[in-house]
Amino acid sequence: MGIERDRVHMSWVSSAEATKFIDVVTQVTDAVRALGPNTRFVKPQAKVA
């Protein structure tokens, strides 16, 4: 699809693993923020007359 490999993450977390969930979300968020904005699927802004 053209999405950068590092923007897609898959992890199995049980509902009993709240601490693991927090760790996974933090890691994914940090990794995606480090990549910066995704510019491949941004629609161009409409020009205002």
C-alpha cells in the first residue's frame, strides 16, 4: 500500500497485561513520532478563492 514498514506494528497483549499494553503503546508512539508526519497519503489542500 505504500505505508512505511515502521508505521505498522502488531503485538498480542492480553486484557490482563495492562503494563505490557502501556509499554507497547509507548514504543509504537515513539517510533511513529520519530518518523515524522506521513506525507504519502495527505490530500492537497483546496485553494480558497
